[in-house]
Amino acid sequence: MSTLTERCGRRRWGRRLTTALLAVTVVATAPAVARAESNGGVRVMPLGDSITEGTQVPGGYRIGLWQRLAAGRYTIDFVGSQYNGPGNLGDHDHEGHPGWRIDQIDANINGWLRTYTPRTVLLHIGTNDVLQNYNVSGAPQRLSTLIDHITAAAPDADVFVATIIPLSNSGQEAAARNFNAAIPGIVQSKANSGKHVHLVDMHSKLTTGDLIDGIHPTANGYDKMAAAWYAALQSVPGSIGQGPGTSPSPSPSPSASPSASPSASPSPSASPTAGSGACRVNATVNAWNEGLTEQIAVTNTGSSTVNGWSLTFTLPSGQTITNGWNATYSPSSGQVTAQNVSYNGTIAPGSTTEIGFQATHTGNAGKPTAFTLNGNPCTVS
């Protein structure tokens, strides 16, 4: 017969064992939650500080970015060691670390890149260097070094480098502007050396009125960041794959971008042949809050090849184009003409080319009702 002391000892041992087993269960199952959100799509790493994490608005810009990607039917897998955000954020993984400076991100970046192997990196960092007054004059060089480490560890990845958003404190904002002024040159130098580095002008997209505490954005401010990231990603082919129904562009030039001026000149031996009934347009709009994206599919239903094209349409009142892809757009509102870029100037009979744009709106998120291709009306489906 056991003594009271022995029985108490066994009970304490049993409680410790139960606690240990529960701890093991938590450790074993927690990573599975993050893994379950991996959908096998293009791996995108949101990288930075509390603004990436979403301080004040958990999930931050990742909410609006995810919703836009889902609306565009892109298959994306956010990756990173961190995890947070609301239910309407379909993938909660990220690499945002509140309070971290450039050097702290840099000290860990190689391990993260080895673990998560992102195809695309979204980098917004430098705010805490300014807030902590941490050798601010050396911040641009630290950023340049960080970018070098990212491109060395992930040479095939597209790295989008954002200027940091505004700060309400006037002295800190002046320092942020000085830091931001160096970023375009840094990015250009990397691109000139053959690295896949792209600039995102995030600072101009927000004002101090978009800040909830003088540092972190409101929900609307984060959504403005999401729109800027989304437009930047769409401007670089492959960075987020391609949505369903998007035909790959034939051998695009590495230097071609959606904002580039058209360089495909119409062939003198083949004049445009899109006459009435010789083209068909299908337009699809995905709208949110005060913004929208519109995808336009143009099909050559005629018997002759179109060499060089201009598609004209009228935007509904209150809509203004802010970014576009696979065409150049002018002007940004009213009657707009979209012209081919260097890699999609030819539309063979029966073939379709797809273009698109992002726009703001003041309540009317409708789509154009009529289109003309090279001056001739198209059927709208």
C-alpha cells in the first residue's frame, strides 16, 4: 500500500507528463497550420518591420494584397516565419518584425531565404533606423548590403524595394525623405548589374492623414500600400505567375515593362485589319473600396493578322487609371487609348491578347461599354 507521500508524488509526476505531452502536441501541430495555407503557388515573402507585420491593423497591407491577388485569380503562397492577421487574409505567413532595423533583418535574411525559398520578395525597411536615430546616414548603405545578400542567396527572385512611408514627426520625416532619396539610385545600380531588383514608390502613395499613430497606417492606408504592391507585381512578368486565361507573352524582352513606350512598329507590308466584326472584347472588373482592376481580352476574329494596334474606350465617370500592364494608356481618364508594347503588337487570326489596368473610382466601378481597335468597332461580349 502506497503512502500519501508516494501517491502525491505520482500525481505531480503525472501532471508534469501531461503538461509535457501537451507542449509536444502544440509544437508538433503549430507548424502544420502555416503549412496548410501553402497552396503551391508562387512563393512571395513580405519582408520588413511592424508595417509588414500589420501593427495597429493586424495583417496590414497583406490583407488588401491577398484580396487583390485572389480577385485576379493569381495562385500565391505568402511565406515567412511569422504568422498573424484576420480571417479574410487567406495566407497569414510573413517575415515582418516589429521594431527591427535594416541590420537586424540582414543578420537573419540568409536563413529565412534558405528555409522559405521565395520567388518574390517585398521589402519595406528603414523606418526603425529613422525612429531609433540609428546611424541614419549609413542606412542607405545598409539597405544596399541587405539587397546584395538577398540577390546573392536568391539570384532568380524578383526583389521589390519600397521607399518607406511618411512619418508624422517633421524631423523624422525629413530623415525618412533623405533615406528614400537614395533608394532609386541603389535599385538602379542593382538592376544595371543584372539583378532582378525593382523600385516601388510607396512614400508618395500615403500621407500623414493615412497614419493611425504617426507611424503605422490606418486600414485605408494599408490598403493603399496593398494597391501599390499589387500594381508593382503586375508590372513584372512572372513575379506572381499569371492568372487563369492569361496567355504567355511570346519571348518578352527583359527590358520591356508595362509602362514602357510601344516599340513594336506596325509592319509596312501588313496593315491593321481589325474592321467591324473583326475583333471581340471581353472586359472583367474586380472592384474594392475606391479602387478596381480591369482585365481586357482582345480577340482577332478576322482573317488577317493585326500588326500594331490601338484599342480605344471611354472610362466611366470618376475612374482614373493609376497603373497598367501589357499596354501603354493615355490619357488616364475619359476616352483612353491603349497601345501595344514591344512584345504583343501582333494578333494572329483567332488569337487573343490580354491587357489590364488598375484605377481609382468615386463610386462607379463599371466597365466601358464600347471598344474600337485601330478605329474600327469591336463586338463586346
